[in-house]
Amino acid sequence: MPPLRHTLVALVLAAFPAVADSAPAGAPQLSLPIACKPGQTCEVQNYVDRDPGPGAKDWRCGARTYQNHTGVDIRLPNLAVQRAGVDVLAAAPGVVSRLRDGVADVSVRVAGAASVAGQECGNGVVIGHGGGWETQYCHLAKGSIRVKAGDRVAAGQPIARVGLSGNTEYPHLHLSVRHAGQLVDPFAPANPTSCDARAPTAGLWSAAAAAQLPYQTGAVLNAGFTDRAVSNDDVEAGGLASPQPASPAVLAYVRAIGLKAGDQPRLTLYGPDSAQLADSVSPPLDHDKAQWLLYVGKKRPAAGWPRGVYRAHYQVTRAGGAVIVRDFRFTL
């Protein structure tokens, strides 16, 4: 029995021809493997790496992956959401073949890579679907696994909860698909070393799941208001205090994922009378960013905060056009 870990698959050197998105005969049809709403309560952070060389490319020839990444990462917005509990779901009917539990939920930045050597998947479950097909679910919460080896599961059945176990710095589900022991990209299963910038989302996904997983070159993971300057760790922890009438400041923040070199994020804060209170423009990014935090704020005026609706506008400009736009607001 192979060890329960992220499997690194040796890929054959190849060019990047157009990729077919049709599912191989006998392949399982996959439903969404997590109880969240992509684009609202979770986001795809990384795709499978399809570049056989030292670089990294996702199935759409983009950079939403990293070298030798073997699955699809669906990320929760913060640790507070993870602690509240988000179910991991069986992506297709099958039989549980093996699992691991007991790995602590702690960021690898704190515990160190050596602490999870040989257990990079953390707490995990592998489900066999017949014909040599299997799905693997990694970084599950310690003590949350609800199945045992030999159990038959239905598609959409809760099998565990999202955790922070194994080789990860943030709460997410890592889903891997394999056939006869070889890695398969569920978005484009035909050829493991090809990509196509125009390929539609289909592959092994059901129509419903594919509709929830459109390819994005970048996305907003967090957006909100608080009363003080924030760091990535603050946003990751969740539970930031909302501004109050006596707060020393009103601050808007956005954490985006999947930004590219040259992107220019901008965040503007407006008061109840629609007057601009503050504006922050990042210099063009010097390299691709897995995540990027931007915030802007204003100190409390002498007369106090006027009551009403405060609004923020976030925009990422790429090659002269807006590629990410988000408006959000709160009432004071």
C-alpha cells in the first residue's frame, strides 16, 4: 500500500499542445469535494502543475500553481471559518481504501517542514472508485474523519472537515486524483503535460461542479473593514473588529490571491457622503504573488465619525485593464 502523502509524479518532457477536456472512459464524475461556495466562502488557490520542467503551469497555461503540485487546493478565507467547521465531501461514490488521523492542526511555518516529513498530506482519506481510479483528500482536521477503511461512501457524503494538518500554512482541502497510480488533473485529464489557455472547465467534473469552478487568474479571498492596521496573520486569524463610533480609525482591507507580476492593486475608501477618505495604490508587483494584502484607512476626525454607509472600491489593473474589481461597504 503506498504511503498517504502528496504523490510526485514523474512527467515526460513535452511541449504544451492544446488539451482535450473530455473524461477518459470509466473515469468517475466528480462533484464539489467541499461544503463551501467558490467565489463566496472559498477559492481555488492552486491547480495541478502540468509543466514537466523546472517551471510551473496550470491547465490553462497560467501560474496558479507551483512546481510539482499534485492536486487542486480549495482554500478557506481564514482560520476562524476553519474552526467553525467546513465539511469535506466524497467527490464520487466509492470505498475508503486507507486513511490517517492524529496529525496536529498547526501551520508548517510554526512546526517546521521536518515535523511533517513523510506526512505531508497530514490527516487524509483515500477513496477508490473502481477501475484503478482514486481520490485523495489532504490536510483534514485532526479527529474529524468520519469514515473508516472499507466503508462505502456516496458522492457528496461528508467524510471529514477541513483542517491545517500536514504541509500547509493555511486551511484548505488538497484534492488529488489518480488512475493506476498516476496523477490526473481533474480539469484536463487527457494529457498530464499539456495546457490550453482557452480550455473550458469540464474534465472529470460534473456540470454542477464545473459551473462552480470557473478558471480565474486571480481572486479576492478577504475583504472588509476594521479599526486598525492589519497584517496577513491578522487577516488569516479572522475575527477582526469592525469600526465603532469611537474607533480611532476606519480601515478597509483586501487580501487577493493569484496576482501576476506587473499587476497594480488599488484600494479607495469613501465616507457616507461619497467623499474620498483615503486611497492606496501599490506599485506594479515585481513578481507573481500567491497572496497580496492591501489596506487603506483614515484616523478619526475631531468631530467623530459621521454615521452612514462607508464604501470601499478595490481594483487590480493588468496590462491596462481591470481584471479584479470588488466593492464592499458597512454601516456605522
